[in-house]
Amino acid sequence: MNGKTMKKLWIGIAILIALTPLGLLASGMAWGEWSSEELQEMLGYVPDGINKGENLWQSLFPGYSISGLEDSFLQSGIGYILSAVIGIGLIYLVTIALGKFIAKREEEKGNENS
Amino acid sequence: MHIPDGYLGPITWGALWLVMIPVWIIAARKLKKDLKTKNVPLLAMGAAFSFVIMMFNIPVLGGSTGHAVGGTLIAIVLGPWAALIAISIVLIIQAFFFGDGGITAIAAESFVLGLILPFVGYYVYRLISTNADISSSRQWIGAGIGSYIGINTAAVVAGILLGLQPILHPAVEGKFQYFMYPISISVPAMAIEHLVLFGFVEAIVTLSVVRYLQQTDPSLLRIQTKAVSIEKAGGVSA
């Protein structure tokens, strides 16, 4: 592995982040991930457990949206991109921290071909 | 395959926490042994990649949507235990910050997307690519087939978990408390959309990255084989 590859791969991820608003074009929910409104329409009622479950936790950026950035496709797109950046930042930090904690601390002997 | 809170009853999500806690501990021990500190940024990148590709919702006939996961790809580069940890971190962040998938269902989702998907995908890949040279086409073919089978197996398992709910928690006065469709509906629904579409998306993503790594930096595909051969040679000098 070399640093150049890592840089290229991160650039690839940055491009993907910029393209994420394409994911907003598909408007439906995934099968088995319906909201209570959709269930009300489908079944004529909302299962009690699902109703309670929906109110169990209020996330900061529900559905990868940022409050105040929901009025147009452009705004949702920007919100979606910001969510991607925030999510990746958090995931990066958590993984690095956990990795520092659990990964094997070997002495770098320089015997790798990188 | 993100499962919102309230879709699974407490028996199911509770049982899966009991399954996943020891599995996470085993994974941490495996990584302590096999994951080098210099590969930690790669693990973080794998998790980041999985997170971002999950944001590309793709419509499928019938108004539903789905997406790739990338779990098999992480497993091919860093091993299935590393993939389990990476995907679990993604699912935890998605549940807490983005409301994608339930908090109670984190263990169930990690079981499906972090355990079943990368392990099945990885071992199918290994089966196809064993003794193949790093530059061999068997590498990316194995990656494609493995990731396709991995995500489809995961979809079936998710369908089973959902479909168990009306059995475990039958309707009272015509109303279900949790997920309402039986296995005979949930498994085909999950399986078909992954067999015809999302499985191919996952396969194309996985094999494209593997091909790219074969051409640009094959050492990334040797991390796994190296770990195995070092182990055989009697451990690393530490």
C-alpha cells in the first residue's frame, strides 16, 4: 500500500459524496422500512410497536436531511451532501479511535513493500 | 435492510443483541491479532465508502428503493472480521445521527449486514480465488460473485427476521404490533429485488474496486494473504 493510492481512493470517495444527491431522485422507501404514514395508508392502521418505535429516538439529521435545508431539491441536495460529510467524518473518527484502541501495536520494521 | 425501531419485537432484537455482543468481542480480539495500526486508516476508509454508497438509493419496480453495501469489498481487503466492525460502526452512526435503522435493531442489522453479508461474500470469493494470482481475473470474478451471493443471503435473512414477527407476535383484534407480513411475503419481496437489481449493483461496485486495485496497487489485495502466510510462518516479530 502506498500513500498515493490512499489519496486517490479518498478522492474517489469525495467524488461519490458530491454525487450523493442522485440518491435523492429515488423517492420511495426501501421495502420494509415504511414510515407510519405509509403504513396507515397500506394497512389502515399503524402497528402499536412501530408507532412507539418511531418516537424512540429523535436523530439530529433524520433521513440525511438538515433542518432548514428542505425546501427545494437544491437545498435537500446540499443537506444530503453535508450529511454525507458529517457521517463520514464521524465514522472516520470512531473507526480511527477504535482502531488505535484495538489494533496490534507492532514495531514498524520497514519490512513491508510499501 | 435498515430495520426501523418497532419493526422487530423485543424477542427478536433482544436475542440478536445477545448474539452480537459476543460476536463483537470475538471480532475485537481477531483485530487485535491481525489488524496492523497502519491499516486502521484503510478500515476507516472502508467504513466511509460503505456509508456513502448506501446513500445512493436506487429505485426498483413497485416503488421501493435499495442500495449497495460494500461489506464484501471491505472483507476482501481487510478480512471479514474487520468488515463486521466497519459495517457495525456505519450502522450505529446511521441509527443515532440519521435515523436510518432503529437503535434497538442495531444488533439485528449488524447481524445481517455486518456478519452474514461479508462472511458469505468473503468465503465465496475465497473459494473462487484460492491460489489465484493477485492479477488473475478470478480475483474480480470471485469478488463479483461473492458480493452478489453475500448481499442476497443477507436479504433473505432480513426477510426471515421480519417475517418471524407475525408468528412471534400474532395480531390482536386484527392488528399486528410489529412487522405484519409473514415469511411467505417478506422473504420473496426482499430476495427478488436483490436478485434482480441490488445484488448486481453490489457486485459491480465490488468487482470494479477490486479490478482498480489489481491495476493500481495490488498490495492492497495482499494484506489478507500476507496475514495468513505470516501466521503460517510462525507469527510476526514483535
